[in-house]
Amino acid sequence: MKLSAKVYVTLKRGVLDPQGQAVSRSLRGLGFDEVGDARIGKFIELELDAPDEAAARKRLGEMCERLLSNTVIEDYRIEVGARA
């Protein structure tokens, strides 16, 4: 079964995010005063073959744990769906 997956990787709360702070400051400097905290992360889109969604989620979790995220300082979230 061909599936499409989206992986969102973000720094854990409490981990300093200098890029996010710079973006937040810059947006406020441009007059976007409603902006509070900003966090910067990664977005990864994958296509994969898997027997079902549960198997895909398991394999994606392994990919995140081994390569796509640094689990010491980052969290990840996975979305899986049928390939469009």
C-alpha cells in the first residue's frame, strides 16, 4: 500500500530556540505586535510502501528515533494518509 507521511520535528519546550527568538523579535520589529513566542522546526514529507497505516507509523517512528530527529532535544509528530 502506497502511503504519504508528514513528519513535524520541533524543539522540546524548555530547549533554547535562538532562531525562533530571532523570528519573533523581527516580526514584532516589523509591526506584528501580536506575535509572542515563535518556534522553528523541520517538516519532512515521505512516500512509503507499507502493508497498513499501523505498520507505516511504526516504521516512521523508527526513522524518527534513528535519523529524522534528535530525541534528546526534539519532539516529533507523524501524520499518515493515503497517497493522493
